[in-house]
Amino acid sequence: MAKILLVANTDWYLVHFRSALAKFLVSEGFDVVMVSPAGPFVESLGETGPRWVRWEVGRRTMAPWTEIAAVIRLAQIYRHEQPDLVHHFTVKPVIYGSLAARLAGVPDLVNSITGLGYLFLQDNRLIRMLRSLVSLLYRYALQYHHGQVIFENQFDSHAFQQLKLVRPDQCHLIEGAGVDSNIYHPAPEPAGTPRVILPGRMLWDKGVGLFVEAARLLQPRLAARFELVGNLDPGNPAAIKEETIRQWEKEGLLAWCGFQEDMAQVYQQSHIVVLPSSGEGLPTALIEAAACGKPIVTTDVPGCRDVVADGVNGILVPPQDPAALTAAIERLVVDAQLRQSMGARGREIVMTRFTNEIVNRETLEVYQKALGQQHYKGE
């Protein structure tokens, strides 16, 4: 039985984005171990079936001794577990995990690039310096002799190849983490005032500020409810402070619902889903919204435009353009028929490209390439 380790920088990521993959791999005969820092979702990880192993790594720590210690700890985990393959998700696990795999002699690995990240979306002198350093680390990490690299959109794949961070023969395109189409399914649009939601972590990069500006412009002339749905993320450099969100609530611009366990119900009880992000790998929130038959307003940037076809299942707007965002939201608020037709097309797109079944099978094919057929299903 081949052993696979799934490694991420938070337990939240593994629960919400990779638990379906873990269950699928177990059903296919693999021994699966989940690796992440401890957090409030560890108990949920246990419900997926695979074991969980603790690995502490800071999301914002930069001190060399701290980061080296995190690599060494992960290498120790790999030596103890003796995996046939490790699969890393998010930036630090990709870089540190690849270094640890070299130290521990892991035979095969897969790295997932789940978006370009904060260092590639922002631009100032410090960011440019850090980006150069991270690019060097990426180049060393990703060119592992048997390593395969999964990208969620073609733009990111081309960008990494142009920077010579990866070889073309390593690259695979798998569109997102998948969605359970039985849980995320359409429901009749609720009656009453249209509910416009932005689902995601409370980050400036997600376009939360633009969403607030659109709410500010629309409320004097349009009957609509604006809501933010998602957690604070203080470990992220683009985090929005809680007091800022509370101030928006006091102004009557929107409501903040925080983290919601049942996101399928949230989508089903909404009318329009908005994500004016600066850039994504491939946003799961948009796939979930489309699976629930909701029209989407999002930015014409990599990742977002891979889910939304402009005028088909939603509206694409230029990034950092509050006027265009406002106009797109207003168009959908006043046109129920357009909302329904776009929502129906979104569901069709999900069923042909983004379901768990499709994504899990494509991921298994990458594993088989890395491992060789002799490891498949315990052979």
C-alpha cells in the first residue's frame, strides 16, 4: 500500500479544500496522512479518515532560525513516516516541503501552486526583494528530480515556466480543488430584497474594499443587502482589521456574517455572488456559487476568469474598478431573469469541469505518473 502525505500550512485548508481528495485516495487503497499546524479544524480532519500529524510552521514568520527549524521538523516527519509521495499545498509547504523531501530522501513529490500569492500581487521595494528570494527558492524546490507541479490556471503555469521556475514536462493543469455537486446544488431563488454576498477571507486582495465601495454607491438608489461571509485572517499580510469591518457595519453599508459552516445554504439563500479579487489560483468560492446556480460578478484576472465566462454565467469587470463593479452588481440586482439564466449556465459549467470526481481523478493521474503504476492500489 503506497503512502501519501498531504501537507498544508493550516488545518483549515486541508479540511475545506482537500478532505474530499483524502477520502477518495483512501477508497483507492492508499495510506493517507494529513500534515499541518494545529488549529480549530484538527477534529474535523480526523473525521475524514486519514491520520493527522502536527507540523508547526508560521505563516508570517521570517526569522532564518525559525524557518530552518520548520524545514528540519518536516524532514523528521518524512523520515518517520517514510512516504512514497508527498503532496504540498500553499507557498511555505511547497518550498519547505521540497527542501525537507530532499533531506529525508522522499522518492516522489507533487507541488500544487494554488495562486501566485501576496508576494506576486503586491509591488513595493520590500516585496520585490522578497519576490526575488522566493523565486530562487521556488526554482530549487520545484525542480526536484521526480517532482510534478500542479497549477490551477494556465496563466500561473506559463508565468512559472517563463521565469524558469519549472520545466514544461513537470507541469499539469487541474482546475481547482473540486466541489461536491450533491451538497452544492441549486435551490429556488429566495423572495424579498436581493442579497449580494462576498464569500472569502477578509483580505484586501479579495476585493473587500471594492465591494464596500460598490455598496456605498448603490445603497442610496437600489434595494439590496450586502454581506461579507468569511473569517478574519490575521496571519495574512493583506488582512483587514476587525475594527474596520465593524465600522462599515456601523455605517450601515453591509453585514458581516463571519465564518459559516454551511456555505451551500448561504449560497442558496443569496441572489448574487461577488468576488472582485486581485488574483487567484482558482477560487473555490466561485465554483461553489456556480454549482448552486448563482450568477457571479468577479474580476477579469487569472483564476476568476477561468470560472466565469463574461455574459454567460456571470459578469467580468476590470480589476480595481469600483464603477464597473457597481454597474455589474446593479445590472443583476434589477434583472431576475438574467440572474436565473446565468445561474443555470454556471451549474452546467461546474458539472463538466469542476466536480470532486473530475478533480480527484485528474490528481490521481498525476500521482500515478510520479509513483509509477507498481504503487497503485497497493501493488
